[in-house]
Amino acid sequence: MMDLKSLTKEELEAFLLEKGEKKYRAAQLYEWMHRHLAGSFEEMGNLPKSMKEMLAKECVLTCLQTERLQISKLDGTRKYLFALSDGQMIESVWMPYHHGNSVCISSQAGCRMGCKFCASGIGGLVRNLTPSEMLDQIYRIQRDTGERVSNVVVMGTGEPLDNYDNLMRFLQLLTDENGLHISQRNVTVSTCGLVEQIRALAQEKLAITLALSLHAPTDEKRKQIMPIAHKYTLDEVVGAVADYGQITGRRVTFEYSLIAGVNDSDEDVKNLSELALRAGAHVNLIPVNPVTEAGYRAPDRRAAKAFADKLEQNRVNATIRRTIGADIDAACGQLRRKVRLEGED
Ligand code: SAH
């Protein structure tokens, strides 16, 4: 079965020509899927019945089922639990901001990276999401809210660079002028640090923001919380991220989950500052969300603020992110609703 929504416009043309359809039908079908965000063939009013029958027989139009929706009374954040066609569940989050609405999407069902503090990896990797399943999260939410999505962060469940080819195709379709046409500058991809893929991504010449989940500033400490640190040293991964910034001209981000007594000492500030300065990175501090049995807890607000101030003293830009949608957070440990806290306290 052909996964229609994962095809580029050119591939869709080739497919329809092969099926004996006219070329201009591809533009119509593409528009239905990627601009009108149609959820079924029936909605596609200007396509002939015979063509829709052929499509229904030979292709799939992926479609997510909303299993659960939680809406924050505090800030309007919406957390969706979607079922994929094979019954796998994924989560996506919609965050309304004055400067535009953001959606945080998942890139895999499960994850095989096994970070100690993260709930997404507990059951291991189930499977990669297709490009259409990544797009569907955004399409579904835009249809549901009736509001335009302007920012996309690939920071949900999964390691996006472990699903590289599908991620590339997703990015192409997402930013295509015939689709939602989201600006590359408004897209962030977050990785635990797969060095070869970071280097490959830099060569794609995209204007997307790269976020590295650093979380510890020495190899020794990083190995304790992130298995990927056994494969790549900090020198290698920070080197690749620094080169990404140089090649693309885009400022990179370090994600740093603050864990009390693990990575929040003065020595950590010093080491983190050196790495951030080397990569020209902005540091996002995220008080760790205690979701697993690892027993990690976050430093209190004051200590987090002090950590950020010390980074600033070393000329490193740092912001503390807080969890938003706090009232809908309790049921879920996987996705963190993040918002930049400008001028907290
Ligand atoms: N695999 C990618 C994408 C996941 S993004 C990555 O590692 O970047 C999700 C972000 O939330 C990552 O920075 C991840 O390390 C972080 N995270 C996971 N569990 C967390 C927790 N319990 N508290 C705070 N941040 C967490």
C-alpha cells in the first residue's frame, strides 16, 4: 500500500501518471493532503470518483485517532494522545504563545537511547514513525484548534536522528511552499547526540535549529545518565554540533536537565561553560522532571537561578525553562511542556 502523504509532489505525479491519471491531479491531491489537511478521500470534492476508488484500494491516507486530549486550565496547553493505524500510541503537545503556536511532535514509538532520566525509553523502541505520521500530528492539531501552527519542535518521544531518512522527508514536506510552508527557521530538532547524523544534517543545508541534549559536562558523568556517551565522547559530539553551527550559520542549543547533586556543581558550571563557548551554544536549563525510578530530583528554583547566573558570568547565554501545562502534566512523564522563562523571579 502506498503511503500517499509521505510522497513529495514529484513522486505523487509519477505515481498518478503510472496509474493512468492526469498530472494535474497530483497538485490537487497534494493540496488536499498538505494544505487543506484532509482526513479522508471523501472530503476531496474536486477529484473524480474513479480516482478516489483507485486511491482507496491501493493507497493509505494515514490518519490519527485522538485517544485522549488534556487541556491545561492554566495556560491552554493541549496534550494529545494519538493512536496510529497499528494501535501504537504517541503523544504530541500544542503550546499557544503570543508569537505563534508551537507543536512538539514524536518521531518514534518508543526510543532505544535509554537515557536514565527519561520515561520514553523505558519500553525500548517499537518502531520509527513515517513522514506522514510525523506530519499528521501537526495537521491533526491545526485542524482541531483551527489555529495556524508556526513552530515545530521535534522533542517528543523518540530520537529523530535515529529515524534520519523519514525525518528528512518530513522536514521537506513540512516546509514545502505547497504545504503548510512552515519556515525552516521555526523548526527545532533535538538529539541526544548521534555524531554521524549531526554531520550529515549539517550538509543538508537547512536553516533548522539543532538542539543537543547534553545534560552532563564530562564524559564520566554523561556515561552515568546517557548510554550514548559510551559511543561518542563529548569532544566528538560537541565538535560536530559546533561544526553544524558554523556550516549552517544557525545558533545551536544545549539542553541541560538540572539534577540535584548530579550535574549542578560549580565544577559543572565551569565545564559546561567551556563546552557552550566552544559550540557558541545557548543553554536551556530544564529542572529535571522526576518521572522514573532513578530517584533524580531537581534543584530548587533558587539553585537553578544561581546556576544560570554563573553561566551568564562566564558569558554563556542561559535560560531556565519551566514546565507549562502543570495541571495536565501529572498523568504523563514523557513530554515536557517547555516554555522559555524570560526574566523569571
Ligand atoms: N531524543 C531526542 C529528543 C527527545 S527531546 C533528544 O534526546 O534530544 C526531549 C528532551 O527532554 C531531551 O532533551 C531529553 O533529554 C529531555 N528529557 C527527557 N526526560 C526528561 C526529564 N525527566 N526531565 C527533564 N528533561 C527530560
